[in-house]
Amino acid sequence: MNFDYSEEECALAEQARRLLAERAPPSLIRALLEGEGRDRAAALWTEVSALGWPAIAIPEAHGGLGFGHVALCALAEEVGRAMAPLPMLPSIYLAAEAIATGGSEAQKARWLPRIALGEIVGTAIVGASVSATATGNRLTLPATLAPFGAEASIAVVAGRDGAWIVDLGQAGVVRTAVRTIDQSLPCATIAFDRVETEPLQMIDAERILARAAVLVAFEQLGGADACLDMALGYVRERRTFGRVVGSYQAVKHRLADIYVANQLARSNAYYAAWALSADAPELALAAATARVSATAAYELAARENIQLHGGIGFTWEADCHLHYRRSRVLAQILEPVETWHRRLAAALDREGVA
Amino acid sequence: MDFEDTAEEARFRREAREWLQTHAPRYAPPAGESDAEGFALLPLARRWQTAKAEARYARISWPEAHGGRGGTAMDEVIFEEEQRRFALPPDPFGISLGMCIPTMMQWAEPQVAERFVRPALRGEEIWCQLFSEPSAGSDLANVRTRAVRDGDGWIVSGQKVWTTGAHVSDWGTILVRTDPAAEKYAGLSYFWFNMKSPGVEVRPIRQASGHAAFNEVFFTEVRIPDAQRLGAVGGGWKVAISTLMNERMAVNEADIANITIDDVVRMARRPGWTGGRPIDDPAACAQIATLYACSMGVRYTRYRMLTQLSRGGLPGPEAAIGKLALARNIQDMAAFAMEMRGPAGIIDDRGGDPDLAAMQEAWFYSAGLRIAGGTDEILRNTIAERVLGLPQEARVDRGVPFNQLTS
Ligand SMILES: Cc1cc2nc3c(=O)[nH]c(=O)nc-3n(C[C@H](O)[C@H](O)[C@H](O)COP(=O)(O)OP(=O)(O)OC[C@H]3O[C@@H](n4cnc5c(N)ncnc54)[C@H](O)[C@@H]3O)c2cc1C
């Protein structure tokens, strides 16, 4: 057993961290919230695509780098730490993963090389509540929220009755941008009126969600650690009553609790990363555990980061609210945590602990 | 990131599993009679310990010369995982083998340590740790039990308290004050001694649960030879810290309580008090998921630390995470499990329903677990100061001779 990143994975993360600190600073996220900076975000996507980020876990046979899923997890952690405004979640964690795992050879050959290059972006509409109806190879869907839905070229759609790939460049696709509480991760609704589809035969909504949940857990982990670092940085400097705020035990203990929550979430995420990379039968349980743990950790860290900053933490100028927003968006975007509680319990029930 | 056994680990796991399958079933405890500390079933626990020692499974990572196998910390984990599949008596040797003997191995003359390792490993001799006193718990360095020089020995007088297992112990390790005029942390010394020495009086203390696993220990002019000192005169604090480091690494779910999340899940899959299965109820699912995520988080955090150790790292203060998270989680798990039985969950059910009885035992024990071996608050201080680098608590006891401190 070996329960840590490899040297290569650490190096990749380190490189990503440095690049994002420079190219995706909080000022960019804040600009995006105000409807500016889209061009800088797009340029960043082009830059990281050239570095191969979207290609990391896509097999070499389909134009990827084939570095494996743990490397992608390490990268996701950095994307989360920086809250980088990149379409990794819809295009890579959801669409590319779904196609790579459940697509036919022809589908993989058609879509994965272009996704790997960052040339096209995919999105996904996945979950038991997705009410897509198929007649023959035609699909109809009422307006449904999709991350990067306006930018995407294709969508993976998976609901109770099946999974499909839809080319979004055809007639019958209606997209409407929506404002969300975190415009740095843009969303749109997508509706289909009898559009042409290809079925994705070897995967279902639950597996697509499980794979993405592991990767999103790493983003949440990075975000949670960023909040802890921010809070620590502030309480070490800020003084009240003649001493630094970080010397008060109420403050120290809260930060210790955040640290513990983050570490437990990290450990659960590592286990899930292994299950994902090994495509282990434990994946469903491991993914739900990672998701539950990371969601709780990010939420706690993001809330308390504002609290520990005092009044300044509640301002637009401080970066705290960026994580407050992102933590809520990541908590809800892959179905809310309550459904993951149920998934986790159902997986335990299936595994039948003696 | 690799969760699979290596080839050697797989071989060891097979071997351990086969051995356990042959031997473990003979040591199954009678229903409803165990206590969390393991003293209620001591004779059975001793026989089980001897069997493990003879097969060199008692302390796998100890050197072969000390009755171990020179195995890795990961081998210990593998054995624990396999052992968890069997109903076995709770382990009353944790303090002996997790704290006292490692301290002896580190600080005593090799031939002295040699004399004690085997009997402890076989469960024949039990050790206790006499650190806490009425006015020294979290503030451990505040010990007042006095040792006064007398020729080639020391005369010890005073009182220890909360000493787990003192009533069944043969030997003890003790922290005493040898120089009250020195600064608080500098006037302490550390000894090992015979619990049957004249002047040692052990009085069991009844715990919140009703059992009596810990004790008051009174010392009336007890003679301890100077040859039984560990570390320098006045250097006892350093030895005590090394013991506490051993304690931190020892924590894992199966070791510190007799229930695990698996037991909670098993109960949740059976009809609850309303007839339905709790695991089908969304509100119960939320609790199960949260408890499970914490249990697994602690388990995998330990694996991460073992990975660090195997790469040559040292156990650091972050080892405090385990006990801090676990003690609370055990309390939550036990309360939740009792609730699944509805109003009947409060019926003292020893001898009746073994699942419920174990949860009730854990529910009591966990309240003590949050205090023993560093309270939740002290562990948070440790994490905040030593891991996160925040300022230390204000101190008024530094740099002042102990006998001039007002407390
Ligand atoms: C089941 C059990 C078994 C034990 N076994 C042993 C044993 O075998 N050998 C042995 O030597 N001892 C043993 N102990 C004693 C244990 O180590 C002490 O109880 C523990 O260290 C706490 O000390 P105390 O009881 O004096 O409480 P105190 O230190 O008086 O603490 C009282 C409360 O104040 C809080 N507090 C204290 N200082 C601080 C601070 N600086 N910051 C914030 N909060 C603080 C504590 O967290 C606690 O909530 C055992 C205890 C229990 C419950």
C-alpha cells in the first residue's frame, strides 16, 4: 500500500499551483463575477490546454496523455485551490470521463481527441431527476441547468432511461445563459426538441456521477485548504485587545477543527482516487464518502474563513466570499449532498457488512 | 496512490488470516460480559495474548529479538484488519505494550528491558502508567508526588489518580518530582517500579459506566532503587513526552473501542424500533453517512501517516487528529445506534442483545475517551500550536521554581 501522491504527481500539482497563482488570481474571479474577464479566462483555458491539462487522464490511444486519474486528482486539487475559472468539471470530470468509460470506440475516437486538446468543451446533464425522453434516436429535454452550457459543443445526457451524447451545434438545441451565485463558473440551461443523439451504451448516470464526484472532491479539498490558509494568514496578523487574534483559544480551536475536517476529507479523497484509478468495485462507496467528506469540509472552511476575518471578511473586496460562493456551487452542482448521503448508505447496504 | 497489498503484504495477509481462522474462534468472549477496558475478561484476554505472542503476532513490528517479527507498521494494520473479523476479548494490554514497554525499550538498559519485554508481550505481566494526579492532568508537569533521595534509592510519597489497570498491574512507570526548587518541568524524574512494593496502595475508582477500570494509587514511603530511573535526574519530562508520542500513534478505531462503524451499519440494516430499516430512512442515512465518512477519514489518515513513516518520516503532532476525531465519533455512533432501538435503547441490555450492550458500553466509554490521553481541548491546542503554528497559550508557570508557583 502506498497512500500518497507520487513524485510526478506532486511536480504536476506544484507546476499547476504556480501557474494558477499567477494567471487565475482572485482579482480575475472577482472580475468574472462582475461580468468581465471572460477573455482572460478563455486565454487561460487555451494556455492550460496547450500544457495538456484536459488530456491528463484521457488514454493515449484517444489523444490524451494517459497519466492516470490520480494525476488528474492532483490537478483538480490545484484548480479548486485557485477556484480557476476553467471548464474542467463539465468537460473533463463529466463529459470526457463518461465517454472514455462508456463510449463506443467510434465515439471515443470522434470526441476524446478534441476534448483532450481543449478544442471543444463538453458539458453534462446527469442525474435521476433528468427528464430526457428518447424516441428512436431523437431526444427531448426541458430546459435544464448545465455548467458551461453556453460554451459547450457537446453534452452528455444521462437520466433514468439511458445515456446519450448530443452534438449541441444542431437545430432544436435552445440554450439560455443563467446568472448563478458564482459567475466564475458560468451556467446555462439547455433544452432539446427532438435533437439527434447517439446512445452511450456502457455507462449510466450513477457511474458518471461517481467518477465526477471523486474529482470534484479534490477541487473541494483544494478550496478548503485555501480557506484554512487564508484564515491562518489573517489571524496571525490581526490584533485585538493587545494580542493577535490567532492567540485566542476559541479561534485556535476552530482552526484546529477545520484542519481536522480537511485532513479527514483528504484521506477519504485519496482512497477514492485509488478506487477511481483502479476502477475498483469500491468506487461507488468511496466516491460518496469522498463527496460527503469534502463537501462538509469546504463548507465549514468557507464559512469560518469569513467569520474569522470579521467585518472585512464580509466585503466584496476580500476574497472570502469567492470561496463561500464556490463551496456552495460545488456542493450542489453534482446533486446536493443529501442524495450522496443516500448513495453512501445504499452502497453500504449493498456491500452487506456482515 | 495504491491501496492494494504488495506481494509481501498479500502473503502476510494470507498467513495471518489462516492463523486467525484456526486460533481466534477459540477465544470468543461470552456474550455481554466484556468491558471496554478489557479487565472483565482478563484470563481469556491473557490466553489470547499468549497464543498471539507464541505465533509472533503480538507485536508484529517489534524486532525479532523482542518477540516481534521485524514487520512493517503496515503489517500491523493488516493483522488488525484480519483480526477485526473475529469476536475476541477486548485488549487490556494497550498501556503495557503501547506505552510502558516501548519506553523501557527506549530508556532502560538493554538487559533490563529484555527481562520485561517477553512477559508483557505474553500478557503474563501487566503494566500501568502513573502520570496523572489530582492536580496534574492536562497540566501533567504539575505532579506533586515526591521522591526524596535515600542512599542508592528514592523514597516516594504522594498520590496518583485515574491509573488504568493499576488494580491488575505488576509493574508501573511513574513521573515524580525530585526537585521542588527547580522550575516546574526541570524538577521531574521518571522511574519504573514494582506495583507490589510495600507502601503502594491501590483503590479502584468506580467510573461513570459503573465499572472500575481506573484507580487511585497512594504512595507511603515507597522505596524505588535509583537503578530503576529512566533518563536523567530532573530529565523525567523528556521521558514522559516520549511515552506520550507512543500513545498518539497507537490510536485506531478497533483498538480504542469495541465498536466500529461496521457494527452501526449492521444494526441499521436490521429493522429499527418502528419496524422499518433505519438505513432506508433519509434522516438516518445522513447520520450514517457522516459517521462513516469520519470513521473512514480517520482510518485512511492513519494509512497516510504510515506511508510517511515508511518513507522515513517521523510521527508528528498531526497524529493527534486520530484520537480527537475518533473519540467524538464513537460517542456519536453509539448514541445513534442506541436511538435506532427507540425507547428500548435505554434498557441496560447486558446479556440480552449483544449489539445494543456493546453500543451502551461504548457510549459510556467514549465520554472518558475524550478525556483520557489528552482531552479534546488539549489536542486542539496541540494541533493549533504545533501543526498550524499559532501562538502558544499564555503561561505563567515558566521560569519560576515549582515551589513558588501558586496553584
Ligand atoms: C478513562 C480514563 C483513563 C485514564 N487513564 C489514565 C492512566 O492510565 N494513567 C494516567 O496517568 N492518567 C490516566 N487518565 C487521566 C487523564 O490523562 C487525565 O484525566 C487528562 O489528562 C485530563 O486531566 P484532568 O482529569 O486533570 O482534567 P483537567 O486537566 O483538569 O481538565 C478539565 C477540563 O479543562 C480543560 N482544559 C484543561 N487545560 C486546558 C487548556 N490549556 N486549554 C483548554 N482547555 C483546558 C480540559 O480539556 C477539560 O475539559 C485517564 C483518564 C480517563 C478519563
